Amino acid sequence: MTLLERDEHLRAAAGYLTDAAAGHGRLVYVGGEAGVGKTSFVEEVSARADAHVAVGWCDGSATPPPLGPLVDMLPDLPAGVWPDGASRSQLFANVLAALRDPPGGTPYVLVVEDAHWADEATLDLVRHLARRVHACRALVMVSYRPEDTTVGDGLRVLLGDTASATGTRRMDLAPLTVEGVAALAAEHGTTGPAAAELHAVTGGNPFFVTEALASRGELPQTVRDAVLARVARLDEASQRALELVALAGSRAESGLLGALLHDSLSGLDEPLSRGLLRRSGDDVLFRHELARLAVLEEIPAGRAVHLHRRLHAALSERGADPARLAHHAEA
């Protein structure tokens, strides 16, 4: 499948690799929401590169093994990089030496996937490389989800600490435009819903678009699972606030939420910071309509009736549109 609307990013990555081949290495943070295509992008960069490629993954387990991504990379790095009994400082020095003098002078492409799940030792390795990569023959790409980095966590601190490093760059992958969604639909050999409608429902997220096209109008199970996995990581107050926004419709007014949530209004903070919700003027809405539908389907029937009653009462007091009142009255 063609990598859509990424030509500018691919050209930039090719330029960074050219710099790396000349001994001016780069470490590039590749950011983007879940499903936007970060893995597809770094795979395409790696496939096009005349380079040694090594890839490691942060897997998000409750107790991640120290330096798990580096363990994944070892088969593609020179022998002896991690000798038995080596200290962390010696190990980092060995990795740096391998990147400064790669076999045959061919540069390295090192990929650290999903750094928002990185353990402390992996973040230390990235910090060590970010400060020194400008003297290496290597392009190091570190992918992460901005919505899963919170103020004060290790990755957020790392991004700030290394922002001014000589060899450090940032690259943000945006969702597809309406034209990109139309092209993706054409690649799937289907006209499906109108591109503008599909873009509105999916927010241009390539994963959501692809799954929506395959599901033929139903909420894709894969999308539901992905959304609910993120919801499950929220605390209970945030989950209850998320349910209220989902039931309110395509968007919920801040005043309405304030009236219903009262002292629990802070329950919106985490869903907003993690990108499940977004603000538009005075309204709060889901970043993706498919995510709203996934949350909506999981609300227990009894709680949904109770929340619809509360919404109906609050909207009646605000003189809301009769059609909107009728929706909540029926529910």
C-alpha cells in the first residue's frame, strides 16, 4: 500500500540519512497519534535506506525489561556490543562506538518503537545518543505517541532535555486530509462513504479509515478494542466523564458538563491530555467519532438510562433544541 501524504517527511528522512552517511548523525523523534502510521513510516524509511538496520520495541508491559529495545537490536549490531558483566556506561559507550565506525562505513538506521512505553534505562540510552549522535554515522528514529506522554514523565522530560542537542530533530505525522482519505478508499477498491464523511468519522486516522472501509459501515472490532484499551488506562472519574461526553452527542458544551460533573469536572483532564477528547471553542468532543461510538456501546444499559435522564433535565433547563431533548427522552 502506498504511504499517503508522507512525501515531505520521507524527503527529510532521506536528507538526515545522507547527513549520517557523511558522519553527521541524526536522532529523530517521530511523533503521532496511535494508528497514524508511525511504524509504516519508519519501515518505509528503513526499506529505502542503504544502511544497516536494527529495530527494537518498547512493549508496554507492567514490568518492562531494562533496555528491551537494545536486546531486540543486538543481532543486527556488531558482536561484543554487550559483553557479559558490562556496566551501563560501558554498554552505552560500545553502542556509540559501533555507530561511529559501522562495518564497511555503511551507516546505521536504528529504530526505537513506542518510546512512550520505554523503561528508564532505554530513555537513558536515547538521551546518551541524542547528545552524541552528531558525530556518528547513524540515523536513530524514536517513535512515540504524544497523547501518551504526560507532564513529568520520563519521555516528556527527555524530549525537553534533548531538544537543543545538535543532532536532534522532530517529525510529527499528521492524520490524512480529506484527499488522503479519498485516495486510501480508492486503494481499497471501494467508493464507500463520501470521503468528507469518512474523514469526519475517523479524523483522518489511517488505521481507523482502513478498518472502517473493511467493516462496511459497522463499528470495526479492531477500532473498538484499540479505543477501549486506552479507556481502560484511565481512572474511574475519567471513565465516567468520558461516558457522559459520549452520551451528550457529537459535542458537549462546557457549561453542560460543568453542571453535570460538578466537583468531578477534573475527570475530563486526563482524556483531554491523552487525546481521547479535544476542545473546540467552548465545546468538548471526541477526537474521533468512531472512538465515541466505541465508548457509547460499552456503557451499561442502566447507567446509560440514568445519564440520559440527567442530560435531559440539564438540557431542558438550558432551553435546548427539541430534537435533542427528544433523543435523550427516548433513550
